Amino acid sequence: METAARTAPAAVIVAIDGPAGTGKSSTSKAVAAKLGLGYLDTGAQYRAITWWMVNNGIDVEDGVAVADAARKPVIVSGTDPAAPTITVDGTDVSAPIRTQEVTSRVSAVSAVPEVRQVITELQRTIATEAPRGMVVEGRDIGTTVLPDADLKIFLTASAEARAARRSGELKGKDASDLAATQAALAKRDAADSGRKASPLAKADDAVEVDTTDLTLDQVIECVVTLVEEKRAAA
Ligand code: DC
């Protein structure tokens, strides 16, 4: 008789990259939950280190100061897709990392090579510790952090669709104006794509999924099918 361990699928690593507003987080969490995998939001880690820099009076435009401090904060990510968590030095920062103050500074901090080195090491450690595998979302997961991922997805969407989704998410806060949201997203994407250290980029072997005209459920279904096809072929 076959044991459960023998029939359990091998651990699978899924890298989901793409710019802001393409549905990366919602898709990644849902795919991880459906397949019983862990979920890692790498953007939250860059936001967490940015929050620490701001809170500790570090000028985020001063690359040397940011680099010198990069190893100081202790960032811990909880990888349950139903309730992902993030702490810095033991403090829950899941809300403050989403403020405009952090969002407007995160591209500067995440462009500093020493920051990327620290966060990339952390991401690789977390990914290898997941017993059944993990969905890891970000900007450089397929190209740099986990180049041997079993499946790489690159999500895209038109600038208008991305801004509409983001401004819907932020309604009632400080970014309800569609044009301003679109401009802010374009600025952040340009900085994330244009930086020297592991920029936002599609890996050569990534599957590109344009989510402009798809519902979230359709995107989730598409990615789940791609994972199942990979597993079947393995
Ligand atoms: O996914 P997000 O919008 O929360 O990410 C916030 C920022 O973090 C994003 O503008 C760029 C940076 N980031 C990165 O440089 N590399 C990653 N793998 C993930 C995010």
C-alpha cells in the first residue's frame, strides 16, 4: 500500500512577478491557498525595511546610509496565505507598510544593492523551508531570487486597468484620484524597472499572463492550471 508521503506531490516553487496593480498579491494568495502552498509577499519585505529606515530617521535618498543600516532590522514573514504576517524587530507592521509615506519611498530603498542582498538571502531561506512549496510574488523572483523556480509567471495589465484596480483598493484613503494613482504607479514602475540591481523584469522562461481583460478568478484558474500541468509533467 502506498503511503501518504509517497503520493504527496513534490514541493513546488512558483515565482509570480510583475508591476503593481496586476493582481499579483490576490492571485498569489489564492493559488497558494488552493494548492496548499506557502505564500511570500516580497514587496512587503521591501516595504518593511523602508518603514524601519523612515522610523529610524535614515534619509532614504542617501544610499550609503541605507546600505550601512540594511542589516539592522530583523524582518520576519509569516507565510500562511490565509493570514500572511510581517514584523520588524517583533512589531507588526502590516498596516504601516501600506501608507503613502512608505509607498513613495520604497523604490529608493529597494534600489540599494545591500538592501537587495539582505532581503534576497532572507527570501531564499524562507523558500527552502516550505515543506510543500511556496508561491513567491515580487519583481525579480524569476530572474534573480529563485531562478530555478518550477514555474515562473509574469503578470501584466494595461496602465489604465492597473490604476483603476489600485484606486479601487485605496478608496477612502489618500489616493482615490485615478490620474494621480496612474502617475504614481508609472513613476514607481519606472524606478523599479530602471534600477541597476535586479530590476523588475520578465524571466526568459516565464509565462506572461495579461490580466487586463480577465477577472481575478480567471487569472487564478489560469495559474493553478499551469502549476498542475508542471506537476503532471514532472
Ligand atoms: O509589491 P509591492 O507594490 O508591495 O512592492 C513594493 C516595492 O518593493 C516595489 O515598488 C519595488 C519593491 N520590490 C522589489 O524591488 N523587489 C521585489 N521582489 C518586490 C518588491
